[in-house]
Amino acid sequence: GQNIDQPTEMTATEGAIVQINCTYQTSGFNGLFWYQQHAGEAPTFLSYNVLDGLEEKGRFSSFLSRSKGYSYLLLKELQMKDSASYLCAVSNYKLSFGAGTTVTVRA
Amino acid sequence: DTGVSQDPRHKITKRGQNVTFRCDPISEHNRLYWYRQTLGQGPEFLTYFQNEAQLEKSRLLSDRFSAERPKGSFSTLEIQRTEQGDSAMYLCASSLEGGDYTGELFFGEGSRLTVL
């Protein structure tokens, strides 16, 4: 089975940086995804890591360490529209999601 | 084709009634997934199809739940004898699997079920 842990909530100020950590224990691994979900909306894809290291995509970066079962999502230059839930998901022929981290960006 | 579509978007029903949700995936996608999400939780896997074959069903899924994907295109999720605990958002997602493709899931807007 899969066990995926991430913090429940985080708060940050507009323009700041926030790092959302995710740890996982899995019986199989085909990659790690991060999704963003605004309240009442469907999750949308942010990033994918299958090899160790950092993937950068504009203001968002994601890091993976397979040996440690650890990933983080880094959000830079925070904007009010980044207030959302961020879901860590492990792929093993299907995606298993963590409970999500609600990020609140304050002015 | 602009994405995954689900119908209905909202359904209110009385306990004990049957409900059916429909999902139309992105046309070239061969995999289709059903997830359930409750407030404050991440999506919980229910079942998935590769073309018309149902490859996996969650052990947590009651026998009251059944899903089909005839002809490998659209899919339906039926819940029989609904209970209040079935109230949730039912999300459908599709992906293109094969070769080196990463398997990114594209989600529909969801069908919100309220059981009174």
C-alpha cells in the first residue's frame, strides 16, 4: 500500500517562498506528482519527478529523493492566487494522493 | 475535445436511491480513473480502466459501487442503495499510458453527491 504524509496547513506572505514537504512509503514507485487544487475545483497538474533531483518550472520547483522517500514543492514569489490545496501523489500504475496541504497567502 | 467532462455536476438524492455518474475522458486517452474526495482530504482511488478492462478496484469499495467502460470510451459509476456516507465529490480522470509517457492524470470537474 501507500502512506503519504504532508502538512495540513501553511501560511505565508505575498512575495515570500513556501516549501511543502511530502514523505511517502510505497510498495512500488513510478514517479511523484504534485497537483494544485483550488476550493471547489478539480486538481490540476503542477510537476512530475521520476529521478532524484530538482525540476524547475517557473515559480514552482519540485525535488525528489527516492532513497529517502521524500519530496518537496517550492513555491516562489507567492501570489494571492496561489492560495490553494497542494496534493502530493505517488504513482504506481495509479496515483495515490496525500491529504493535501492548504496554503494561505496573506497580503 | 477540451478535456474530461462529467455529468451531472451535482446530484442530491435520498438515502436508499441509486445514482449513476457519467464520465467522458479525453478522446485519445486509454486509461480512465474514478476517485472520491471528501472535504479536507485528497482524492481516494476507487477504480481504473485500461481501455474497456477494469484493472483494479479499491478493496475499500463496497459492493454497492460498480463501474463500467463499455467500448473503452465513456464510463459510468453507479452507486446502489446510497447511504449518507457516500456524500462526496466523485472525480473522473484520464491519462495516456504506454512507452515512456508519465501518466499525468487530467481530471474532470467532478460530480458532487449529497445523500439526504
